[in-house]
Amino acid sequence: MDDQFPPNPALLPAGLRDLLPPDAETEAAGVEAAMAVFAAHAYQRVKPPLLEFEDSFSRGSGAAVAEQNFRIMDPDSHRMMVLRADITPQIARIAATRVAAAPRPLRLSYAGQCVRVRGSGPGTDRQVPQAGIELIGADSAAADAEMMLIAAEALSAMGLARFSLDLTLPTLVPELLEDAGLDGVTRRTLEHALDRKDAAAVAAHGGTLAPMLTDLLLAAGPAAPALEALRHARLPTACRDLAERLADVVSRVHKAAAHVRMTIDPLEFRGFRYHTGLALTVFAPGHHEELGRGGRYASSDGEPATGFTLYADAVLRAAAPRAARPTVFLPAGSDAARAASLRAEGFATLSSLEPVADNLAEARRLRCTHVLPEADGQLPPQPL
């Protein structure tokens, strides 16, 4: 049976796919546009390996993504390795080891592919291109605001005109429940209700916290009303500090870039469990998938850190289509200097390897947008 029906060579594992023209070039250009923004803000690029020893990768923030890593036995050392599911833990490792003596705050950028055991939903990709930055050694509202402002600038550079930074405080709910002395079944039931945004269940199981939790649950949305609800809430000291830090960050971002849309969900606590403060997720109108994620965390040696990662493929799906580069067909024997000048003008040049009977027909066959009328002339390219 297998001999009669051999496997289709184009068939790939679920969640993996070939990226074809022009999408591959679009993605590469988008990543490099983001990296150019990062470099302009003095974030130095590093390139971690695809594979690491499992015990090294799974320390600190790496533990939060451990279940998403593919595990492989190294035939040389006979130690378990992982194929990274996220680059952030690798940057934390580099900061704590290879550049431990570098001045703080340390600014690093990166771009690369990650592979996950499972996609984020049915039919979603398991290979994810990431591009991002990490700011290590600074714990301040100014550092958090810098992350958000650079994220916004990078998104714009990638062609995304409309987006929203969704801000959360992942440690707020645990702090509130801990301060109220809730544990066991009651705590799990309340967490489930908060996770599902079920106001009736929150009212039923929240006890003395119910009125405040309900108000904060209903305040999710534009930044100003959410901050107002947090200001009026009777929060314990640790939670009050989180709320005030959030307000400070929002004020700094608004002052520097008033056009950036920010929303706040005070009681959202899903996501990577290594976040220790303000976290953000990027969304675009009309698109349900996350375009990026980031936030404050502790690096592998306990240094304060913040950063964000953009998912390049998701960003580019939400952005306006990138105009294809015009391609000029060059007849065989065309002048090299003329071809170079066309490339300098922004054209791609496709040179005929042999003389053909009809240059126009050949240019159309090869899907060029223009043709050079004469091999040795200076006439402008002719559109097809």
C-alpha cells in the first residue's frame, strides 16, 4: 500500500509550513525593520543557539516555557537538550554569564526562530519568528515605558498603523488573594471565575473582596477608566505599589507618544508565569491573535529585567500588504553599470542568461514588472 501511495513530499508536520515568495522576503524585511529600530536605541544584537542543554535553559524564566520545548538527546554528551520555544530565557542566561561584567542597565536585542510542541490554538503555527529586546538591570517606570515606546516604534516600522498595547498586572490577583488569606478550593474557584471574566461567580465566591474585584473586572478597557478604578480600590500596600507604577508608566508613554493606544485589564493574570510586574500584549483591530508579548521579570540570577517579543509573522498578517519590489527583465548582454543603477533606484534586475527571440514575452513569462528595451541603451524600463 505504501509503495502504491508514497507520502506527499510537500506534506509537513502540523503547525509547520514552507514560507514562499513573496511572504518569506516580507517577513525578513519586517524583522530587519524592527531590528533597525532596536539598534537605533542602542540595543546590541545577540544570537543565541537553537539548542541548549535542558538543565541550563530551564532555570529561571525558562521553567515557564519548559512544557513547550522539544527535548532531544545529544549524541555527543548524552545530555538532554531542548529546542527553544522562546528566546527570552536565553537572553537572561547570556546576561548572567557571558556579559555579566557589562555595564548595567544592559540593552540586548535578538531575532530568530522558535519551535513549540503545541501551537497557541488549533491550526496555529508551531514555528514562530521572534524579534525583541531585553533591558536588564533596571527596575523603574522609566524602563517599563522605554519598552512600550520602542515596541510601538518597531510595530510602526513593520507597517502596522493601528495597534493596542494591552497592559496587565499578573501578580495583582495572587497578591490580593494572598492578602485576603484565601486558599484551597475557594481560591481556585475564584481564580477560575476571574480567568473567565464571570462577574456573577466573582460576586458569589469573592467574599469581602467581591465588590472590589467586580469593580476592577468591569473596569477592563481604555487606560483612563481602569486607572481610575485602581485609584479608588482599597488595595493592600504591595498592590497599591503595582497600581501606582502602572499609572506612572502610562503617563510617561502618553506624554512621549500620545497616539499609542493603551488598554488595561487589571485582573488578567494569564500568560508566562515568570512576570513579576507590568506585562503587555500587543493586539491589532480585527485580529484575534497576539502580535507580541512582554513585561517585567527577574533574570536567571535575580537581576530586575523587562523586555518584549514581537511575533513577526503575526504582525505582518495584521499590517498592510507590503508593495512588491518591481523587477526589470534585462536582455542578455545588458550593460552592468546600467543594471547597477537600476538596482540603486529600487528595482530588482533579472538578467536573461541567453538571448531570446522576444524579450517582452520572456519578461511576462518570468513575471517581471518591467523590461529594459535595449541591452546597451539608456531608455527607462518599460512597464508590462
